[in-house]
Amino acid sequence: SEGEERTLKQYWYTSWPDQKTPDKAPPLLELVREVEEVRKQAPPSSGPVIVHCSAGIGRTGCFIATSILCQQLSNEGVVDILKTTSQLRLD
């Protein structure tokens, strides 16, 4: 509505070329961890985390899958890459 104000936190990860793998895994994993920490601390009314790359398919999906798999590893001690990837493709 008119006059409504929102605060936005944006991350711009530049070490991941389009259609390639990231240069190094640790900085990507640190970004995943930081985004998750901010998400946990945000009030429910703040809305969802939005992820997007230039094309919106490759790196976006990989970042989301990496985030989910890191949460799985933390919660369960194991990851199921095939199940997670299959579920993301259904969603």
C-alpha cells in the first residue's frame, strides 16, 4: 500500500560463474550459513527468503539445494541428495 516501507537485505555472490561451479566451496557454505542465521533471527512477518541468479534456474536451484542439505546435515547427521533434488524438481 502507499507509504508502506520494507527493509531488504541483499547478498550478491560474485564468485560463481554462470553454468559453472563456484571457485571454492567454503565461501558459498559461509553464505548459506549467514543467510540461514538471518532467516532464523527474522520475525515471521518479515516474509520469505528469495533467491535468484541471472537466469533463475541453475545457481538458484543449487543454492537452495545446498541450503536444504546443510540443514539436513545439521538436523539429521546425513544428507539425501537424490531425495532433496527430486523433491525440489516436484516443487
